[in-house]
Amino acid sequence: MDFGAGASTRGSKLLPATARGYSEPLVPFHLKLFKGNHQAIEERMAIYNSAPHLCHSVPVVMPLYDWRKALSVWFYFKTHWYVFSKLSLNETYWLSSVKTQELLPLLRKDKLVGSVVFHEATIDDIRMNVALALTAARYGVVIANHVGCYRFLKDKAGRLRGVVLHNTLTGEKWPVRAKCVINATGQSADFLRQADNQACNAIGNPVVSTYMVLPWHFGNKTTAILTTSDDETRIAMPYQGQCLVSGSHKKLDFTYTGKPTHEAVSKLLREWNEQLDMHTVSARLNEVLSTWTSVVSVQESATGREKPVVEVSQSGMVSCTGGAWTWYRLLAERVVDTALANCEELQPSLPCSTKTIKLEGAANWSPALYVKLLQKYRLEADVAKHLVDYYGDQAQLLARMAANSRKSTRSVNPGNRLLPRLSFIEAEVRHAVRQEYACTAVDVLARRLGVTYADAYAAECMLPRVLDIMAAELGWTPAERERQMQQATHFLEEDMGLDLCRPHRHAPELRLDPNEFARLVRLFQYLDQAQNGAVSLRRLRPHILKEQFRHESWLRVMSRRIVDIAIAPDSEAYLHNDYYVPPLYRPSVDSGSTRGTEAFTEKVEALSKALQLNQQTLSEILDEMESATSGSMELGDFLLFMNNLKVCLHAQLRASKKDPNIPELVELRGSDVYTSLPNAPKVYTM
């Protein structure tokens, strides 16, 4: 297992303190609750001080639809702010219903009375994991990833004296002697406890949480949204330019396979859609960019919040469960104190100093550091900001590496980006391998860059280039590279939900080459002057007829094979958004095929088989389409129709034997499409 391969990188990316323990009915002055909140706020400030580049304040909007509840919630959060104002991130305030709708236009408006806005902190848990490991190594700790516990070593008295470790990549095993063994393995803690003592009882209740990432317009770029109903709390967080939705929890049972289920994701989608104005928009399964599950072992306290547990077994093993990012430092301090108290052989040399230690990247970080990168290394602004946010003061190392790896140091060459529309650069992959213990492609994409959690489709497109770089760095053979490709693809499909959100069985094949695809999309965008995602057939007619004479350019054959492209039935809603055009690409399971073109496609096929597909017969089909439909065509319909027209013309040309050397068409594959659109950032293809 890699650093952070468990639940520590699969959470809500939130450090809850203000809303921690909030529940209904509300008890404003619950002393234990406020005491716990005070500890949480203090720990949050410690995280802020230790890694300021990875922890940020975020306003949280809580929309309210009942005046009585609004008053009690307002009283709770305002009281909380007054009590902890010196440690609070910002003031709590009230937003009217009008202001709330301006801030969150897609929010459900029926009976909305307003919203309470308070402030919490977000954390980049992926980079935080790496920073903790590197900081420990800097202080002399021996760290290792992809290492598991094979068996325990005990003395004659039954005391634990070490473990036999094994390398999960090579299978190598070796013993490690220890004065004290600490079991901080998250969801596997009870498994190791029972391996140590079969008679022990579980100290936690495993809970499965499901998360999904939607395009940012289903939430807000800079503001989180907190909603409560049916005793469940849901929160939508801004995360890497997208919207991370969490809130589906259930107890772990024997049916759990480690991957998100259709039932859980659909439930989360349904619950989130209930918070949106359904007359305006609703999120669909094919619009989910990534989804995953995490398992945490929790123990509920009297106030209804998670309670960390530290236990010492008869053999002397110290186990801890129920930790969260808010409490990670305090829990670690408690665990070490417990180990010192129960092991006479251990003597502390210094008092605990973790409150004041700066983590890797924080020592010389400042909010304006990215400006220095802009000036010194001539980076593009988004790349410089991304590097500073991810790596802190270590961003200069990556900027220098990127500058040395390209021909010109005047600006970042787009070829240095792993994907044209994102800020990740190739230097980050090399840095992950050389400095951050990355051993596999999944290590890099999921637990160094974190792109799999924000957009699994983007990670899929990055994968070939990441593999090329890692193969050069680590000396992989072609067979090892292929094995890594299969392993990463399996991770994306199973753990990140690609198989769930992109069912290949329902995806029509495209046989447009990348240049043709790009040209048709640009043509559609040019004709869509109203920018409503649909173009009238009257305007499209001359261009469709003209395409009949362009079939020579359609016969270029693609040889690269990456991701299938499918067509979504409703692509009009976000076509002209600067950040996202819905996967043209991925129809939801229950949406059926693209509407409006099936019957006419069959007629085109019949004409091509009869060698009668020409400008006149095609014009007649367009007349029928115009009278039988709304008179307009969406982008998905247009691309699929043009694709089918190309296939039929190609088949007719081969059947007529005018050119027997024409090759078979090859299915278009995904990342080639995007790389063919350097000047069309509005088109998001995977």
C-alpha cells in the first residue's frame, strides 16, 4: 500500500470545526459539544500553521427553508462565532433569499427564506499525506511505502517484539525488531488486532462513505454548500475546479467490494438533485467525473460525533482508530504518549513539538511565491499557481526542472502539460518518482497529483504520457509498462467509478478522425450564435450536404487506441461553458440512445447499401428530419449523424469499387481528440 492509499485521501477534503457535531434538534449550549469544537478549532489552527499552502478557508452556505429552523441555526452559528471569534476564520453572517439565489442560481428556490454563511477550512489531504511522510524522513524517520505486515514476532512471554514485513511489489520479506509496535492502519486496525489476539472485540464500527465529483456549476467555484434532511448531512465542496459532493454513509457489510455501487451513487445524485432547482437542471450519472468510496472505523460518543480510540493490547501493541484530519496531530500525540507510558524501554528525548513543526513545502512559502515563479521561470500563471499550491516552496524545484526540460525557457510549452486544459506538467511526474517515493502509475495519478479524484476521465487521458515518463525514469520493460497500464486502468474503472459512469455497452462508436471531430465541433459552435446548444437544421443543411464531398478527408485512419468516445443525449446545457462541455460522450445507463437521428440513420444506411446515397436523397432525408423533429439539432445528435453519414458514404464507396484500396475505418479514440483541439479549450473530450 502507498502513502494515503486508504481513507486518508478519500474524504470530504474538509476540516470541520464550526459545524462539527451539529444535529437536530439543536442544543445551542451543549458544553461537551462546544468543548470538542474548541479542541477542533485549535487543531485546525495548528494545521494552518504547519502547512498553510495546503489548508485554506472556505465559506459554507447553509440554505434554509423554514423560519423556525433558520432562527435556531442562525443562533447556533452566531453564538459559536462569538465564543470562538479569536480562533475563527471569518465572521458568520446571514444571506437573504435573493442574495442566496444570486450566489447559487441552481439552488432550489421554493420556500427559500435565506441562508447562514459560516467558514470552515479545506485541506488537500493527498498532498498533506505526502508532506507528512517527507517531513518525517527529513527528521530521520525511516519511511517505506508498498510494505505490509506479514506476521508478528513475539517473545516467550507473549510480548510483541517486532514484525515481519513484506514488499508488496517484489514479494521480499524481512524481520524488523521493535520495542513497541503501533497499529495505525485505519480500516485494517481490527484485522491486525485479531491477528495479535483472536479473542479481542472490534473497537470500531466500519462505515462506508460514498463521494462523487460533478462539474463545478452544480455547486460553486469558491463556496461550499451544506444541506441537511432526513438526519443526513450533505456538503458540496469546491475541489480542483469541480464540485465534490459527499453525504452517503452506511454500515459496512459483507456485500462491500471496495468500489462505488450504482445504488449508492444514484442515491447521492438523487439527494443532491433534490437540493437543486429541478426545473432548471439536474445532475445525471454520465456527468459524474469521478466517484469513490472510503471505509472508516468510528466509535460514536454521547454527543453523536466520532470518537478516536487508543487501545493497548496484552502483547503491548498500541492501536488507534477513528481518526480524522481535524484530529490527526492530537491523536498522534496521544498514541505516542500511550506508547511511552506502556513501554519502559522507551524514553522521550524531547517534548512533543508537532504543533510548531513546518511541514515539507511550508518553511519559505508565501501567498505571493507564484509571482516569483512567473518572473524567474516565465511560467504560465495557472501552472505557477498550481505548483505553489501543491508543493509550497518546493515549487521552485519543479519550475527549474520544467525550465531545463524544454527547448525554450521563455514560457511553458504546451507539450510540457500532461493535458492541455489542466495545469499538471511532466516535471511533476519526474519529481514524484525521484523525491516522493512514487512506484506505480496509480501512485502518481491518485496519490501525488490527485487528478483521479477530481476527474477520472482526465487521469485516463494522462495515463499513457505518465507511463512513458515513469518508464524512462525507472527503466521499465515494455511488459512492465503494459502491466502498469492494466493496473491503472483497473483502478480507474473499479475504484474511481469509470465503469459505473461510462458504460461501454451503451456508447456508440465514432469513426471521425481527430481533425474531423475538431472541425465539426467548431462548425457547430460557430453556427450556434444563440449559444443555446442547438442549431436549426435549416442552417446545418448546406454544411451537411457539403460534407458528402469531403469524404476523402474522412478516410484517414487512426492507429492510436485509447478511450472510447460516446455521445450524450443532452449536451446543450453546458456546451458554451469555459470549463466543461459534458462528456459528449457518455450517455447515462437509463437515457437510451441519442434521440432524433435513429430512424433517419437507418434510411441513410439503406440508401448506401443500394448505392443511392447522393445529394438529392440526402436532402430528402433532411427534409423529413426537419418536419419530424423540432427543427433543430443538438451537438450530440449532429456529431453522431455526421459520423453515421461518413460510415455510410465510406461503405458505399467501397461497395461501388471505385477505389478498392480504401482501408477499413478505425474507431476514434479519446485523448487524440483533445490533443487535436489546442485552440478550442471549450471542448472537453476524454
